[in-house]
Amino acid sequence: MRVYFFQAPSDKPRFENIRMEILEVLDMKKVFYVTSDGKNSLDIPAEELEALNESGGSMLDKMDALVIEGSTPDADIGYLLAYAMSLRRPTLYLYDKDISNKGVLKFLGNRQIPGHIHVKSYSGEQVKDFVDKFITDLQGDEAEELPSIKFTLRITPQMERYLQWKAKKFKMTKADFLREKISVELIEKDEEYQKYLKKK
């Protein structure tokens, strides 16, 4: 799972603590994340970033969900919420109970908030609980694992051309394309392997 975390810059130290608490939960849940200031939970290989730029995509297009800490007003928050609404990306919008944040809430309006946008006001330690529940609900019972095993595979030039073409067509990297094919086409459809997993 890939999560984009946005927090507007603030000179208030308590928001740095909130940021650290949110990132701590994302690390604990073993999700890949990218923050609005460019930090990510894994070093993204240069070739994946190049492929993403060549395909005309953006990092946001690769994310499965968004977490927005919106206590400090910022123009990007409106853009991110509109993006999440239009593409139906699950989004957790958090704001401090002690801070009036009527602008964004007015933008959303109670009747306009789709089911995949979760708005939560927090105080104290609640922020960790909200993020934990949001990620747990998205992951389901079995948390997804981040790719962590490096595997070298030699392929023919014809296979390389095909992968390049297919990855560009689907706006993904070659590695993501292959991972998805292995997960969806092989693992999920392999009845014998699924029976083996149930016995474990």
C-alpha cells in the first residue's frame, strides 16, 4: 500500500510532533509513504522515478490513499481533497480540535463528503488512533507487505521491449507491472497455492 502524507508547513512545534506520530504509525503498519516535503519510507530507485516522469504521471497518481493533516490552512489542501474526490482515493483528513478550520469543512460541506473521505478532529494522542484505524481498514485483515527482497532476472530484448511498452501504456514502472501480474495473475488465481495458504 502507498500513502501520500501532506502537512502544511508550520512554525508550531506541536505540529512537528503530530507529524512524527503519523509517520511512526505509517512505519509501524509497514506501508510505503511519501510526504509533501519529499521524504519517503523507502529509497525509490532512480529508474522508477525516471519511468514515472517519462510516463507523464505524478507521485500522487501512484498513491493508494492520502493522509492530510490540515490544521494549518494551505491552498494545496483544497487541491488534494478535490483530487481525492475525483479519483475516489481513500483520504483521512485530520485537524486539531483547538484550531478553527471552517474553510476546508465549508468546502466539503456535510452532504458533499463522499464515503471515502474521512474527516476527524483530534486532540492529544487521538491522531495515532485515527491513522492506525484508517490504515488497518484499508489493509483488511492481512496487511500488505512492502517489496523488500531484491531479485535479479535476466530477460531477452524482446521481453524488455514488451515490458517497456506495457508499463508505459499503464503508466507504471516495469517492476510495478511485474509485481501486479505476479499478485493478480499468478498468486490469486493459483488454486493449489491458495489451498496451501489456508493450511498454514
